[in-house]
Amino acid sequence: MKIMKKDFETKFTGWSFLAAAIMLWLGWALSPHHIGEYIVASDFTAVGEDLWLWIWMYRIHIFGWVFMGIALFALVAATARKPYRVLILPGAGVAIIGTFTLAIASAYFYNFGAWGVGMTEGKSATEIQTFMDSILYTNQYVTCFIRFGRVFSAVGLVLLGLSFIKWKLVGQWLGWLTVAIGLATMVIIMGIPDNYEIYKPMFHVKVIWLLLMGVVILKNGIHLPKEKS
């Protein structure tokens, strides 16, 4: 027999998913400038036009990734028991690794974006190019870091989605959506060259997924087996 579990655990989990969605999207939407796949010299000029707003919006955005990790940890805490844990633990674990990889990579762009404003201000084109050459290696490495963070998160979402489908923890329709998001992300990142522009909508899809997870958990709770007394 299954019960619809709605208690402090599920409320905290639901609100964590909502907080992640809100911070991720607001930080992106209110930012005066978006850095692309790589940092380029023109980014520093754009960031410098409204530096403090850019800094605070990026901070909010980064904490959105952190709260996504918190939400996934909370989901594990509420559901990691037999038989669910065989999919929940590895799924959430890999997704959390990917999420914090994205948070750390975002912190790089945050740091270099703000730092580069001062380092390039008033410099000649040759001096700016010298600075860009000095950060090229790190720029390339972090871009790869972001791609694999997205892939790791996607693998975790596929496993989580399968657990939702198999045991109807939060509704099968949400399970199928979770699997679809994970598979689509892996196909785009691993299978399509020069995929940055194609991937962009997936960020908003992930925010919608976080929002739906929060609303469904708060409204319906998490379906778990009735514990034996």
C-alpha cells in the first residue's frame, strides 16, 4: 500500500526545487550581459557597463545551482530506501556532481568576468590580446568542465526519471519528462558539433523542470510505501 507523504521533508524538498528554479532564472534574466561559451574581450566592456548588477545577478544564478543540489540531496533523504534507492541514489548522486560542477564552472566565469574588467580597462588592443592569451588555457578547460557538468547532470536525470516512472514517486508524466530532458541534453552535448546555440533552450527547460518538481511535490507529496509498525 502506498501513502502520499506530505510533511516537513517533502515541503522542504519542494521549496528547494522552487528556490533553485527562481534563482537560476532570475539571475539569468536580470543579468545585463550573458557570457557565451567562451570569454571574449568584448565581454569585459559589456560587463563593465553595469558591473555590480552583473556581479549580484551572477551570484544569484550560482546559488541557483547550489539550491538545485540541495533539492536533490533532500529528495534522496526523503526517498532513499528499498527498493527506490537502487535508482534514486546513483541518479541523484550523478546529477548532484554535475550540478556542482556547473556551479564551480559558473564561478570561474563570474570571477574572470569581474576581474577582467579591471585588467583590460584602458589597455590597448595588443595588451588586451595578451591578457586573453594568458587565460586561454583556463578558458578552454572550464568550457569542457561545463559540458561534462551538463552531461553528468543529464545522466542523473535519466536515472531519476526511470525511478519516477517505475514507482510513481512524483507522477509518471514527470518521470517521462525527466528522462526526455536527460536524453536530449546528452544528444546535444555529445552528438552535435558546435552545439552551444542549440543547447541554450535546455537551460530554460531545466528551470521549468525544477519548477514542476517543486509544485508537484508541494501539491501531491511523494508517494512512498506505508511503513510497517
